[in-house]
Amino acid sequence: MMHLPQIIFLTGFMGCGKSSIGKKLANELNYNFFDLDKEIEKANHTTISELFNKVGELFFREIETKELSKIAETLNKTVVALGGGTVCFNDNLNVIKQKGCLIYLQLDPKSLYSRLVNAKTKRPLLQNLNNDELLLFIETKLKERETYYLSSHIILNGLSLTPNRIINEIEIFYK
């Protein structure tokens, strides 16, 4: 096994599999796993949905940036699943790219839709959308965020992704 980055950040649209593949990847590498949203929930004793509703998206993004800085400054040998919008706000993208390897798990809008259509209640930005609005929302938001996502160190198709495939891509990138 060659030298791997101390922190591996996973980014991509909600529903692309950052948390589920992140846990498997961390396990495979003997790294810790952190889900940024879960850390924010723990630190604020509330859910992301409630936080969004209570303080609004802009203030939420400030909280997110603080939590991200804490993780980036203190952790080693860690896989971090970022929130879907984390890389798009404040100076988060630069912080992430300086501190570790950023990997974009890329999925097309239709695949994201099929993963998100039954998980709307858990996701603050989707809660009040009907199915047609959901697809349109995904297409629109993805277009807005794609520029940020595409500046990742590594871009992988999020369909049928395995930890070993990610590890191989990281090793190729760091050769």
C-alpha cells in the first residue's frame, strides 16, 4: 500500500452515496469515518432539517464551515462525507483541497432522483417538493454546484462504486 492522503473528503450531490461508500472506504483503509452533517447535528443537538428551518441556509453554512475547519485541523487518517453543498460555500473548497484529497462521486439527475424520491422528508431542501419538482430541483442545483464538484482532485462515477475502486484511483492520482 502506498502513501495515502491523511484525509479523504467525499463530495457530490445528496443521495450520491457519500456516507455509505465513505464508511466502507474508511473500514477498508482502517481510517476513521466522519459524516459532516452528523457532526453538525451532534455539535448543535438538533437535526440538519431543524437547523435549516431554525436559522436558514446562510447561517447553517457558517456552522458547517466552522465544523469543517475543526475536522480539517484535527483529524488524520479519516474519510469525511461532506454535505452536498459544503464545497460551494465560504472558502470550504480551498480548505478541503489543501488538507486532503477531494473525490467527487458523480451521478446523473435521473439516478439521483431515483435515490432521493423516497428520502425527501430527511432532506431539508427537498421536503416540500412533488416528484416533478424534485427532478427539476436536482437538475438545477446540480448545474449550480457542478463547477465546484468538478474541481475535485478525483472524479468518479457514483454508480456501483466500491472502496477498492476508490483506493485504486487515489493511488493512481498520488503516483
